[in-house]
Amino acid sequence: MISKPVILDVDPGHDDAVALMMACGTLELDLLAVTTVAGNVSLEKTTHNALRVLSLIDRTNIPVATGAARPLRREPYTAEYIHGESGLDGPVELPPPTFEPDERGAVTLIADTLRESVESVTLIPLGPLTNIAIFLREHPDLKNRIAHISLMGGSMGLGNTTPAAEFNIYVDPEAAREVFESGVPITMCGLDVTHAAGAGPKERERLRSIGETGPIVAGFLDFFAATYEKVFGFDAPPLHDPVAVAAVLDPTVLTTRRMRVDVECEGALTRGETVCDFHGVTGKPPNADVGIGLDRERFFEILYDALGGL
């Protein structure tokens, strides 16, 4: 089996933690590196959480490097109201990490990994796009080493942080604009498809039966469900970030439409909105394959199989 080489850029966060486990549990992906960014919680906490998750599943051979502690131009904005003070609050306290971050930092680690890989590498950013934008600025010569970007972020419709904007894009819209305008092939896994990946009581019960990690994931999602019910009024927390991993594992899990995506940075009411030109009315060239439908059954099959592989 030929594994696809990938780098995950994360801000754990419960759904990031599940996405990390998912990427490590399948032979179809070769996780070359993990980079962290401030997002759901501070950079210090997102890095600590990434190290804890990889230590838990005995993947300490994967280098983890710290990235941007704040957006390109804006003040940090975090989501403890969803993920708790630690970013991974819940009934299960993960043990401390057993290894340290790579000293090179996120941008250098991405650059070195792309240079050293025999094949072009897929980037899977699951938080604000700050690290990816900085990498593209500093290493334009390596852009052609990126096979594809499968990102979790944005929405064709309603937001989850403001009426118009999804969290990852809202936090650093300038970075998102640079990434969407980079010319790199992009799949956008926005709220339109990730909300279809809600892990309700039935799915969480299935997770509890999967090895040693399944109950831990179910515990994460029990906490996630409680906060989602409090904030949004439903108890099936969307597995946002794992959708972007699943889309690399099996592109058929998503129905996509090729279209132009522009990111609003200036609007007082629309900061971070991903303006998706569904009907091509602007005449601008398309720059992303935007997820418009999710095969929910197939998505959960992928998730269960990957967690069972840990």
C-alpha cells in the first residue's frame, strides 16, 4: 500500500485531537510532521495538547513544532467556551507528554519536510491558517512541493463564531485570504459538510467499544456535546477537523463544487466570511473545491476503522 505523505497543522481542541488519532490510525496516510498554532486555546496549550495526544497513542517519533502564537495582524481570539480551559477538558485527563517540541519551529519543519519528501506532500490545516500563510510567504520556492491543501474552515452559509464566519477563518482572515489566493489546490471542508458529521449518542456509544482509544474519544465528545448543547442547542458535536482528514483518505466522502472563494477581511459584520461564488457570477477563476455534501455513513466508517488501527 502506498501511503500519502501529510502534515497536520493543528490547534487542539477536541476535534483536532480526534483528527490526529485518525491520521495516525490508518496505513493510508504517512504523517510526517505536526505543527501547532494558536486557535482554540493559546499556542502553549495547543502544543502541549498535540504532544499529549501523540504520546498517548505512542507516536512520539512524529516531530511536533510550534508555530504562530497570534494571527498575522489581529489580537488572538480563543474558544475556551467550547473546549474548556485546557483545550481538552473532559472526563479523561490525558497523561503528560513524553517528548518535547522540535526546535526548528513550524515553518522550518514544514519546509524541511517538503524538501526531504520524495513525493509532494498534502497539508491538512485544522486551525487558523497563520502558519500556512507564513510558510507560503517565506518559502515560495516550495509551493510546488505541496500536493494539495485539505483545510477545515469557512462556510457557504451560516457561521459559528459570528452569523457570517466560521471560527478558523474569523481568527485570522488575512492569513486565510493569502492561502486561498496562493494558487495551491485547495479542498475547503466548511461547516456545510462538517455539521453533517455530528457525533450523537449512538456514535459515541460505538466509539466506546473501539480498543483503548475509542473510550477516550467518546469522553472528549461527551464534554464537547455538553458545551455544544449549551452554546448552540444540540448535543451531537460536529467532528469538524476529522472531515478534512477523511477527505484526504477517501475523496469520495465529500461532494464538492469547484468555485471561487474570497475571504472578507474588512467588513464590520462579515469579518472572516468565506464568500463562495456558487454560480460563478463574479467571473473570477475558481480557487477551491468546496465541500457541499458529506457521505455521513462512509465518514464514520473511516473514523471507526482508523481508531481501531491504533
